[in-house]
Amino acid sequence: MNIEQLLQSEMLKDINISLSSVFLSLLATSVSGFLLRQMYVRYGRSMNNREYFGNIFVLLGVTTCSVIIIVKYSLALSLGLVGALSIVRFRAAIKEPEELVFLFLVIAFGLAFGANQYAVGFVLLVTACIVIIVGEKYFSRNNGLDHSELLVIISGDREVLDDL
């Protein structure tokens, strides 16, 4: 079956997905995910590798946005998604609450932009950035010391070190 036959088939007759809307939603989600990644790498306090963890933000946002775009046009797909998600479990090792908050923010961007709620998505992005920057500036406990780059090496005679 070629593309022309697929587009004229009964399967797609009731679905009107605007490609420009899809592109705009995916672009807005990608930009928001990238900006949030930059904020996480710069201001995050996680002891894990922030660059590595932050790299999933754009892809997670785009995936969430894509799912919302597809599901919002079909009740059958949305019910199928609920069934599929009841089987699949997200088993990532989230060690710190901060990581979970950033994942929720990325998912919220995907939900907002996938539902064509651009104002809500951009207000969420600006608000999150302001809260992150203000929180780092006024509520940070590490006083400028980045513990992720701190390395302590103790060397010497074992007997002397045991006495300390």
C-alpha cells in the first residue's frame, strides 16, 4: 500500500492532524526540554552525572508530546494506551527527589505542548526557570561549593592514619 492509498483510506478519514501544529508542538517541546536540561546541568544539586541524566530530557519531552498528539485524536487509542501503561512499569533508579521533579517538568511540557496549550507550556517553562534560579541563589546550602567535583585523598602510614 503506497502513501496515497493510505491517506485516502477509511482509517484516516476522521483524523485531521495538522502537520504544522505537530511540528510546532514538537519544536516547542524540544526547545523547552533543552532549556530545562541546561538549567538542570547548571543549577542541579544531584550527585549523579547531571549531563548524562539531562540528555534524556529532550527525548522524554518529545515522546510525551507525540503520545498526546496521537491519543487526543482517538478515543480507542487513548483506551489502548491506558491498557498498555497498566502493564509497563517505569523502573528507573531515581535516587534523588530533584531528578524526579525535573522528569515531571519535562513530562508536563510534553503534555502541554502536545495538547496545543502553548501559553501554559511557556508559562510553566518561565516559572520553572525563575524558581530554579531563585532557589539556587537564595536557598542553596552548598555555599558555592560543588560537591560533585570534590575529591579527598588521604595517604600516609596506615598505623598513623588509624590513630586519627
